[in-house]
Amino acid sequence: MSPYDIFKLLCDGHVIPAPRNYEDYKYALEFSASPSIILLFGDINILPELLSQAREHKKRILVHLDLLSGIGKDKAGITFLARMGIAAVITTKTQLGKLAREAGMLVIHRLFLMDSEAIKTGVNLLKGYKPDALELLPASIPASVVTELAKTTGLPVLGGGLLHTKEDIAYALGNGLSAVSASKRELW
């Protein structure tokens, strides 16, 4: 799948809503043009309801595995999510990413970049498997770092975190990110 195809699946434009609570999730379903929503909240008890609502609105849910409660962070848990209909996940853990890939899910690997050592560590983590895309945090990463990671990994690059204004989004996109995830409703 090409980077263009991945972003076409994920967003209509350049912003993917990433709600942190149920009220924001409902808002994203109703008012966001994005075909996908990144869940930054929830547990296994409410996930079936969230999936049902997403289907009604013809939206895809990307589950942030590290933030989903009540499901084992192992092969059985990943298989269970795939059987529920979760088609895409985000994680900071390579083992979960590998398992999700094996289960046929789209995988976005999230990297927190604080310094050049974090970049090296992130690239080394990705040598063991190939996710479909990277999400860099914070989204204000310099253009040179975005370019380096895109070139080194061959992956499309999103950004997330610390986006408060439309100008923040424009800055992030101007630095080479293909899209961003945002938690603030005003940015969707």
C-alpha cells in the first residue's frame, strides 16, 4: 500500500480526530469529515458500542493499543480485536505491532522524539518489523528529522501531540508530515 493510499484511508485532508473521551468521540462521528478516528480512550466493555457507532457513520476506528484497557497486550488480545473488526492500531510497542500485522491490521508505530538518541532508538526498533506508517510526537518535529525518518524507514510519517491551533497544524505539515492527529475538536 502506498503512502498516498494509507492517508486516503485515514483522513480527508490532513487531520485525523483523536478523541480522549466519549463526548469528543460522538462529536468526531457527527462533525468530522475524516473517514477515521483514533481512539485515545476506552476499554473492552465499551469498544463494541464504539465500533457499532463508527460503522453507522461509515468511519474506521484506529485503536491506540497502549491506551485501551481490559484487553491482554498479547497475541490473544490482538486476535480478539481483529475478530471484533478493528482494522488499524497505533502502538509504541514493536511486539504488539508485529502481532497486529500478523492479524492483518494496519499498524501505525508511535515514536516519542525528545533528542537524537530517541531517533536512533526508534529506527532500531523498526528494524524488527515494518509498520504501515510512523506517528511522531510531538508534531512540531523539525523538517530535517521528518525527512531523515521518512528516508531511513521508507514509511509515511504523521505527527501528533502539542497541536493547539490551525497554525500549529500548518507548521507541522510544512515540516513534511503527511497528516496529523489532533485531540482538540476545533482542529477537526
